[in-house]
Amino acid sequence: MLIIGTLFFIFGFVTWLNGSLIPFLKIICDLNDFQALLVTFAFYIAYTTMAYPMSFILTKTGYKKGMAIGLGIMAVGALLFIPAAFSAQFPIFLTALFTLGSGLTILQTASNPYIVLIGPSESAAMRISIMGVINKGAGIIAPLVFTALMFSDLGSFSKEALSATEVTLLAEKLIVPYLSMAAILAALIVLVLFSSLPEIAFEETEEESEKTNIMHYPQVVLGAAALFAYVGVEVVAGDTIGLFGQSLGVANFTALTSYTMVFMVLGYLIGIIAIPKYLSQERALIYSAVGGASTIIALLFSSAQSHVISQLLWGWSGISTMPDPVALVALLGLSHALVWPSIWPLALRGLGKFTAQGSALLIMSIAGGALIPLVFGQAAELGGDMQFAYAITLPCYLFIFFYAIKGHKIRSWER
């Protein structure tokens, strides 16, 4: 659990750094909102293109060596940020992000079923919630560290109107953080290879012997679709809040992802305490879908001139408040927290030797984080109002609700 938890921290730090990277690259590469969201596309599309090949690597190498290979690929991706920063060329940044995503793919394909299978199925969501606290804790730290490193010495410069020289210097400030990241990833390779992580052994069941591939398991296929929807709305909430805050004139907009992550951590803590003693995995998924949809509806009708929500939630602490629509985007983190932990054990139940393939299919669904934010960006561009673009997430919550009520129970396509 400790070793896997370390990996989940790395997942979170690398993944949720994108929320700060998007408005940053929008400045130094002179991008519009749609182009800036290609950051999420390049990163998350790696999960779709690489997950299934990575499952075969896991089958050949085992989970332990597979994790080390994933860390190595991530280190290469981090090093690619160095030429990207020197050139300030957006395509090179996208290549680096795709490489990072490819490394994360094999790590996620191995580590998520590992956490599910090392204990009772009924408490799997609780274990994943513990990993989620670590993951999203890194997501809180990453934007704050990024903002401090990138913008701390810019003084009174306008981030939207930097000179060419200032833009070049700003881009080159990425070199040391990503070089440090590569070094940390290299150290983790050594940790994993020389650790005592056991391999997972599977025994074939009678049901498995009658099925020849993962597509014969509806609960996995529908679970992948639900995760596609979930990851899409999670990335929209985490990675667009900075752009949304920037459009409304919120200060330190590159740190806003941290607010979404704080609420996700709160949701994970609820999962750790409540599942399975007070709350089943199915019920947690239902509440998450209803909560997310309700928050979006409230967001669509909220006023950007009001700060009531943030004043009530944290204004008393002295932390800066924000417009209600931005605060509601952050609050989506609370609804999102238990979706991933709940779907994984429900989808992997009874797969046995097909677990690696099932995990790969679920990981491929992370492509929702590549495609749904692009739909959001296009809706914002066409409609001219980012606030109402959040309406595109409502069908996603409806499908998650369907999976919670019925989808996870289906065991055959014939009935």
C-alpha cells in the first residue's frame, strides 16, 4: 500500500499539473481556449492508444516490472519538456505530454487492479479512496508549486501582455522542475524494482472458461463507458477552472485547480470512513451522479457577481473568495471523488485471468479526459460563454447514474 501510494502521488502530481499548464501555455504559445485544451487531449489520448498494448506488456513482464517500465517512459516525457521550453513550440509540448501519458498508462493499468485485488472486494472502494486522497493531495500541491515557481518573481507584469523576452524567460523556467521530475521518476524505478511487491496470481473459474475475450463482460464494457464519462467531467472540472477563473478576472487563476482537488480529497475521506460500513459502492456512485448533475444545474444559473458560496464555505478563514460559478466548478470535486473508486471494483468483479484486459479497457476510457474537454472548449468558443459550456457534462452524469442503478449488474448481452 505504501509503495503503490507513492505511485499514486506521482499520478496526481503529473496529471493535475495540467490544470496549471493550460493557462500557462496559453500565454507563452499564444493559444485560444480550444487550442489550450489540446493539452488535455494529448495527455489523455495516450490512455486510449497505449492501454491495450500495455496490458500485453504486463502479461509478459508482470505487474512489478511493468510499473518500472511505465516510470521510465514518464521520465523520458519529463525530459522532453526541456527542448519544448527552449523552443516554446506547442507541438513539442504536446509530444512531451503524450509521452508522460503513455508512461502513466501502464502504471495505472497495473496499480488500480492491484489495489482492488489485495483485499476484500466489498472494501475495494475504501482502499482506492485512500489512494485517491494521496493522488488528489498531490493535485492540491502541484498547482501551488507551479504557480510559485513560474509566477512568483513576475512582479506587476500582466500575464496576458508579457514582452517576447519575458515570454521566453517564462518558458525556460519549466526546465528545472521537469528535470527534477525526471530524476525523481528514475529513483522510483529503483524503488519499485527492489521492493517486495508480490505478483498477482489468477485462477480460472468456470464462467471464464466459457468466455474468450473481455468484450463478453458487459459490466466491464459499460464500466469503461461510465469511466469515459466520469474522467471527462473530472478533467473539465479540474483543468478548465483556471481558464474559467481567468475569464472572470480571478487572481492567481493557475492555482484554482487546487480548490477542486481539496473538495475531491474531502470526498475521498468520506469514502474511507463510510465504505463499506455505512455506504455501499453502488450507493456512493448514485449519490455522486446526482450530486454532480445538481451542481452543474446550479452553476448554469449562478451569478458571476456573487461570492456567496465561497464566503460561506471558506471566506471566514481569510482565504480569497471567488465568483459563485467558479466555486461550483471546484465543488464538483466533492461529487467526483467516489466515482472512480466505486466503478473499478464493480467492473472488475469476477474477471479472473481477464483482469489485465479489463483493467486496460477501463484505462482506455480515460480518453474521456481527452475528448470531453475539447467538446467543452468548442462549446465555449462557439457560444462565447464558458459558464454555459458546462452544460455538456449533464449527459455524462446521467450515464454514470445508469451504471450505478443497472449497468454494473448486467452479466450477459443477451438479457
